Amino acid sequence: MSMNSTLGDLGLGNELAKVWGLPNESSSPKMLASLWKKCAGVPSCKNQSVVFADMAHTPASIQETLCAVSSTQKFLVQQHITTSKHQANKQLNSKQRQLFLTQPTTSNVRSEFNIDLCRSLISADIPLYKLKNKVFREFLEKYTQHTIPDESTLRKTYAPSIYDETIQKIRDEIKDSSIWVSIDETPDKEGRLVGNVVIGLLSEQYSERILLHCDVLEKCNNKTIVKLFNEAMGILWPKGIMYDNVLFFISDAAPYMVKAGQALSVVYPKLTHFTCVAHAFHRVAEVVRDNFLK
């Protein structure tokens, strides 16, 4: 749609022509666009009760400069532009709007400071919600000279990429080496059962234990443990699980863990299941305590 037809459809050509002394609404597109800019401002800016345009049918480039004015006198339009109300609306319109999660952003460029901040907090085991602390935020802003993002921004925009980077480092370290796997579950503060999968290299040299995967379990039984185990191996080897490279499975001696180990041994042919000796001693101690109360 051309600028001329747009103004004509909206009934603005004659009004603008009267205000700015043009012959009629058939003026050149450049001149009409200039008039929109001279109206200076914001879609929400209205003087009295006259609205010149329906914003739903106005091109985005015009929306940014549209200003509704009820007068046909040029000096009144100029006077309106200088009012505090107009300036406040103009400033309000210039602020960045909050986007819905389903809306694409205008830029894929991310802040290097934000990603470094997110990585540092995660590495130091500092929860991201700590950024809500006013004193902490003011401290960071004072000494970094950067605007500190909201914790939800870091969690939604930056944390996933850091997770992907970390998983890729684990894959590069493990490659096609033989590994051991340990699984245990623990309730969090909300009472959810969280399963944790820890792995390590089987080599002559000492290797750090790696937390590969965490997930909330619907129930704590042999089926959910087997599912958690397989999901973790799929994360480690996304192109195909190396079943022959998983040699040891270490867990406590709970009956459902023993049953899960038996099921996994069918799929992972070289897998040997070890139950934790410390857990066995703990269970013995519980039996002794129950039988010798005094």
C-alpha cells in the first residue's frame, strides 16, 4: 500500500493538507511522510477527542510517527508538540516493550557480560534468584558499571547455552572411553524426588566425577531408574549409545535399585552392578539399633 493510498483511506490527506498548506491529499509520498514526522510522535498521543488513524491498519513505519491532533491550525499543532503530555507519551512509546515468549526478538545479539555473569553464578553455586537482592544488585551495578539483568532473563536466555556448552565439554572428555555410572535419588525442599546421574572415566589416572543428568522422578522404582539411566546415556552419546562402554553401575542396595541393575544388565552386556558398601553398613547398623534399643 502506497503512502498516498494509506493517507487517503484513513481520511488524513485533506486534514494534513489544511494544516500544512498543501493543495490536496495527492501530494507526493515524501511530503506526506514528512507531515507524519512533523506530527512528531506517538500513536497514543491524542489531543481532545479527535483520532486521525486506526492503528490496526497503519503501517509500522507510520505508527512510529503518528500523532492525532484536533486542530487545523499549524501553530496549534506545533504548540501541542511542545506540551509535557506529548513529550511524556513520546518517551513512553520509545521504551522497549516486553515481548511474549512466542514473539521473535529483533536481534540475536546477546550480551557478553550477561553470559559471563550467568556462568560465574552457576560455577560458584550461587542461585540466579540472588540477583533479586537489592543490595547485591546495587553492588554489582556500582562496580561493574553494567545493568544487571533479571534472573529470569539469565535463566531463559543464557543458562540453556551454558548447559549446552557444559554437556559438550563432557562429551569431548569422555568420547568413546569406558565409564562407570552411579545413580541416587534425593528429595528437594519441595518434596520432589530428584534423580542424579554421576559418571566417571575408567582409566589408570584419577578422573573427576561428573554430574551428567538430573531429573524429577514421578515415582521411585526400578522403571524410573532404568529410564533415567538410559536418558543420561542418550545425553552423553546423542549419536548412539555405546552400550559396551558402560562397565559399572553403582547404587545403594535398595530392592528397586537391585531390580533396575538386573534390567540394565540385559541392555548393557558388559555392565556389572555394585551396591554401595557404606549403605550396606548403614542398613546393618539400623538392624542392630532396632534389636538393641537400650
